[in-house]
Amino acid sequence: MTELQFTLNGSPRRVADQPAHRMTLDWLRAQGLRATKEGCAEGDCGACTVLLDRGQTRADGTPDWRAVCACILPLAQLDGCRVVTTEGLSDGQGQPHPAQTAMAEQFATQCGYCSPGFVMSLAAIATRPERDDDSLMDALAGNLCRCTGYRPILDAARSLPVTQPRPNDPALDAGQQDRRTTRLDYTAPDGGRFVAPTTLDELAALRAALPDAWLWAGGTDLGLKVTKDGAHPPTILSLDRLDALHEVRSTDDGGLVVGAAAPYADMLDRLAALAPDLASYFRRLGGAQIRNIGTVGGNLGTASPIGDSLPALIALDAGVELIGPRGRRRVAAADFVTGYRQTVMAADDLIAAIRVPPPTPGSRFAGYKIAKRVDQDISGVSGCFRIAVADDGTVAELRAAFGGVAPRPLRATGTEAFLTGKPWTRETARAARSAVLEDISPISDARGTADYRKAVAANLVERLWHDTAGQGVTRLEAL
């Protein structure tokens, strides 16, 4: 296959002359669609937001349009999809989209640089009939405005009717749907390749034949190597069409299985069913545009000491399922990262899924992300806990994990041992400080000093007490 086929603003497009690593934003602007802006080139500001339809539908049968960042979305991933930019939001007869009208009528724009991105996020919101201020704030957290402030933008969001982008456009036709279920092998004129296999066997064979290929899931981390470092990978192996890695399902015993290539957005509702605080914790991982393409498998694979996923998975006693030439194996989340940017994975291993067991009866999960901003920021310190309190008020069970306080996210076994069996009181929580400090070994960097991180990590245990027993609750009810 030597060309890409997709629908742009209602018109079919065929592309055969672009590098395999070309990002959608760069290509769009070269086509004259310059309302889509570049602000940060790393998925943080939302100026490059576009809407993408991969052919999936929601429970009500409507297309699952998602806001995504074009700056870190390879053009090849549009193959078989529909994409809409700000210029294409009208009804095809010159009538502006309600999001565009609302932004103008609510005086929600000043310099205007960020406005097209906000309009696209609003257009994504408009496709959803159920929304409140929390969901509006969450949907707009991936967009940055330096001029207007967010009140008039929120007013615009509140006024939106339920509508589809380009309502007169047909859905993906059979040909496009077929492309999404067959292997894509795009070879660019410069020799670069973008390959999206549909089976794990195909992927294994390609990895063996192309050892220098980049394994691409959401691309929210690897994309920066292209946009910031100017890297040109010889081959990109995309996981976008591997259904086996996109599964998100609840298990019969109340646990959860998340495919490594499933976007965060696909698992939030099931996380909320598992533990409400768990979904809230993961909603602070990037903005909506990032969660619509970013994956938990990719987050684990980077093995960052400040990765947000792993502390939660450690606290939940989750397992990471790996597959490779030697077969399938499972390792505990606590053992997955072995050092700074190092994991237990062999070079030819692949993260297949994350398996979260059902909550322990009587337990509660609490996750805390401490950063300089509530939204769109990297953690300075994170702390995640699963705690159960016995009828006599003592800690019956505790699993504790921290991020940002060591070369890798870690399980705080000393803290667990100190608190288990003791009365769950404020005094006990404060006394655990010494155990926390024994568990961690933070350094100073741009996000905080070592002393700051020590203080925060110790304080999170007391915060856990406030959020569980501090309001007079001694017996934690089962989830």
C-alpha cells in the first residue's frame, strides 16, 4: 500500500508523497489549513486540536468523534478515518458550527491564537448530551488561553446544543472501514515506512525483521522525539489496528483488564466503577486530547520515575502482562520498573495488558498527584494507597506507592509495615513520617527540592487519614 486515504472536512484525500513520520499538523498547514496552530509541539496547549473519527460508535449509535492533538499525530494514522479542522466545522453551506457562534457571542476570544483549538474542543463536547461543569472543565483542560480567561469560554461551552460536526457528511463508508481492519504498510518516497499490523503474529515478525523500528502506541511521548529533537525513525510500527491490545473489560470477579494500546479515555468509566478516586486520579494525566490517544502501556514502557500510572497500579496490586518470543508472562506492577528508565522487559518483549484485581473487601483507593498546576502538568510527587480498616479501628491492610521520590516509582513497604495493625488515627499517620523517609530517596530538580518531596510524601499519609477516617469514618465500606 503506497498511499494513505482519509476524509478531510468532508472531502476524500489520497496522500502518497509524505514522509512516514510527518505529523498531521505540519501537513494541514501546508495544505493552507492554517487555523490549526502550533503552540508547543508536544500536546500541551491544544492550539492544534482537530476532531478524529476512527469509525467507532458510542452507545447511542453516534460517531465517536474525539479531540486530538495534531502536532503529535502521525499523518499515516489518519488512514481510513475522518478528520475535521476548524475550517471544516460549518454545515457545508456556510453556516458556522454552534461552537464558533458561541465563542463569538460570549466574547470568548481576544488575540485569537488559541481560539480554533478551543472551538474544536467545544465541538467535541457538543456531541455529548450529558455534561456538567466538571465535564466541561475536564474537556477544556487540554487547551491553553493566555488572554481571555476561561469564564467566557465556559459560558460558550454551557450554551452549546447537542450537535455533530458536519452533520451533513456521511459516516465512514465501507471502504474506509475495511482499511481500518487491514494491515497498513505505507512506504514514503524517502524510504521511511509506517506499518500498522492487525495481528500479534504480524507484529512479532515485523519486529524481528525491523529491529530499528519505533513501536508506536499513542505517541504522546515518542512524538516529541520527532517534533522537538528532529528524529526521523526509519520505520514506525503502529499498534493502532491491533484489536488484541485495545480490549478494556471488567472480569467476572470484579477486576479489570486494560489492553496496553487502549487509550486512557476508553478505560475511565470502568476505572470509576472499580474505584471513583481511581478515575479522578487518571483524569489528571494530560488533557482530553492526550487521553484520547495516550495509552497506559506507553506510560509504563517509558519507565519514568514520575510516570503517573505505575504508583496507582502498584497500590492496586496490578499485574503487567508481557508477550514475546518466549511466550506470555505476568509480572507484578511493583516489580516492572527496575531502575531509572529500566524495566524487566527483554528487547523483544511487548506489554500486552494490565490486569487489576478486584478491590479487597472493605478497602478504599486514594490517589494524589502533586504538581504546580491541577491540569496539564507533570507530577512533582505522587502517592497512591489502598487501605482497609478493621472494625476495631486498626489498619487491616495497606498498600502504598510513591512516584517522583526515587529513580523509579516504588512500593513503600516500610510505610506499610509501620501502619498495618496500628490504630488509624491522626497521631499514627503523623508518626509514619519516619517510615516514609526510610522508603524514599528523592533528588532536587526543576519540579521541587529533595526536602520538599520528603515533606510532601510524608504529608500524603496524613492526607490519607483526613480523607478516610478524618471525618469520623472508622469502618471503610466495601467499594
